Amino acid sequence: MHPFAIGLFLVAFFSGGWAAFLPVKRATVCNGHPELCNRSYGNVTHLGAHDSFAFSEDPLALARDQEVDIPSQLDLGVRLLQAQSHMNDGVLHFCHTSCALFDGGSVQDYLSTVLTWLNSNPNEVVTFIFTNPENVSLPDVWAPAFEDSGISDLLYIPPVVPMKQSDWPTLGDLIDSGKRVIAFLDFGAETDSVPFILPEFEMIWEDPFSVTDPTFPCSVNRIQGPLATTDHMYMINHSLDIDVFDTGILISDPEDAPTTNGVTSIIANANGCAPLSAGRAPNFVLLDYVNIGEGLQAVNQLNGLS
Ligand SMILES: *[C@@H]1O[C@H](CO)[C@@H](O)[C@H](O)[C@H]1NC(C)=O
Ligand SMILES: *[C@@H]1O[C@H](CO)[C@@H](O)[C@H](O)[C@H]1NC(C)=O
Ligand SMILES: *[C@@H]1O[C@H](CO)[C@@H](O)[C@H](O)[C@H]1NC(C)=O
Ligand SMILES: CC(=O)N[C@H]1CO[C@H](CO)[C@@H](O)[C@@H]1O
């Protein structure tokens, strides 16, 4: 053997051999359950908070969709945070319909709040589904909000976009790699320039939204190609709306939440969607008033956990 080749061999041998002695830190509990560490992200049901930023304890705040703040939602087991963006005085905010109606503050502050929670909860994988109704620029506005909050270092970038439901890493792999936040945007994602904000509908379909029928009939409402429907993950928009004083502004009523957020109603909705998804449970169960009802219990049941 050429001396140089021997040198390389020795380096390879010793670096490989050395690695065997280094402790490999592996997460043993993922999103609260050891069973979830070895499960693909695409095969996990996550509890979601609709309009997560629109929280208020005040029953007169009609445009609220949640009662408890973001850290409390996460503490309750929410692992998908949904939010709607609007520009307000040149700054990207999360607002409900308009910032005059409900202003949840800047996107950057929101992301900093979530990052603080993630830093004290290192074994948790969190997903964002944000909407971009004003087609705000990804490189100029969205990316800086993520970067300046510090959360962008935690964002998972898939090797291919779109990635099939069956190809996602396990929760354990996401946690071990430190890339445990997945961010989707409903409109305008451009992964060539901003790789960490992913196009939602190429990988997730949704059933109809603004539902006013309590039986939640399921259909594939919003989706994008090229992947087949069954290669997408999917979200059920499980909130029941009422029209506020016939203004056309749809909000949800906390009085319905105990029933709507009950195990019976959620499982029935999931069962109605399963035939559209090769029998799979929903990946995301999006609820209003996540602190009311049995959302986490239903999600645990869908995950096959006791
Ligand atoms: C993890 O899952 C793989 C395949 O899904 C399986 O082969 C392996 O035994 C599992 N490991 C643990 C620790 O459960
Ligand atoms: C995960 O896989 C199991 C077994 O195939 C299935 O019953 C369950 O519905 C799947 N859940 C999701 C969210 O894909
Ligand atoms: C959204 O913005 C992008 C880039 O700023 C632009 O190319 C595109 O045409 C816009 N789309 C719509 C529907 O306005
Ligand atoms: C009624 C309802 O929950 N609708 C929401 C469904 O999800 C989409 C996007 O994630 C939201 O834009 C809807 O408001």
C-alpha cells in the first residue's frame, strides 16, 4: 500500500473507531411520548391552534379564536401554530382579517416567543402554517422576520420539495439534528431564495374551511401538485364558525367548543377524511379554543397512544 493510502486508512480507522466511543445523544421522549421518537413526522397527528395569535381572555373580543397565550397553547400540547399575516405600518404582523379588528403583534415578536418556549422544551417538534394573503415578499420581509427572531437556525430544510408524506424524518431525527421547527406558508413560498419556508399545499391538503355545518363533511378543498393526494399530509380545519351579527365576519363561538373539540366530533371528522388519504389519520387537527374540550385526548387516540 502506498504510504499516503495507509495514512488515509489510519485516519479513517481512527476517526471511525473514535466515534464509537463518543456518547451519541438521542432523544428518548419526543413530543411527550417515547413512541413518537421513531415515527416519521409524516405519520404523526399534531394538535393545532387556529389563529394562535388571536388570543384574549375577554369574551367581548369577538375576533379572538383562542383564550390562552402561545406558551400556554404549547404547554397544553399544541404542536402546530397557525396564523394569518398582514402588513401594519410597514411591519409584518399577525392579524385576524385586518389589524384594526385584531392585531396580534409583529411576526418577529411572535417567533421570538415561540423560540423562548422551544429553548426550554428541547425535545419538541413544532410546525407553523402561516398565511400570506397580501403576497408579502419572502426574501425581503418573511425571511428577515424569521432570521431576526433567531428561530431560523431551528428550521428544517427538506432535501427535496415537495417531499412525500412517507419520506419525512422521524421526530427523533428532527430533534437530534436540532432542526425541529417546520414552517409552511400557504402562498408565495419560494424555496430557491428562502429554503426554510415551505409551500404548504404542495405537501399538505386541507378540508374545507369556514365550516358552518357541525357534521364537518370532508373533501379535499385546497391542494397543489405535483404529488398525488395520498402522498400529501393533511389537515382538518375543525372549527365551527358563526357569522358575527350578520357582518360576514366569521368567528367561532366558545360556547360550541366543548362539543366541537370533543373526542367524538374530532374522531368523526378524521374518519370522514381517512378514505381520501389511504386510511391515514390527519396530520394536523386545527382547533379554535384549544384550552376547551378534549383536543389532546383525540390527537393521542389518533396517534395510537393511550
Ligand atoms: C424504528 O423503526 C424502524 C422501522 O420503522 C424499525 O426497524 C426499528 O426497529 C425501530 N426502532 C425502535 C427503537 O423502535
Ligand atoms: C400512521 O401510520 C399508521 C399505520 O399505518 C396509521 O394507522 C395512521 O393513521 C398513520 N397516521 C398518520 C397521521 O399518518
Ligand atoms: C406575488 O409576488 C411575487 C413577487 O413579489 C410576484 O412575482 C407575483 O406575481 C405576485 N403574485 C400575485 C398573485 O400577486
Ligand atoms: C374555519 C377555519 O378554521 N379556517 C381555517 C382553515 O385553515 C386555513 C389555513 O390554514 C385558514 O386560513 C382558515 O382560516
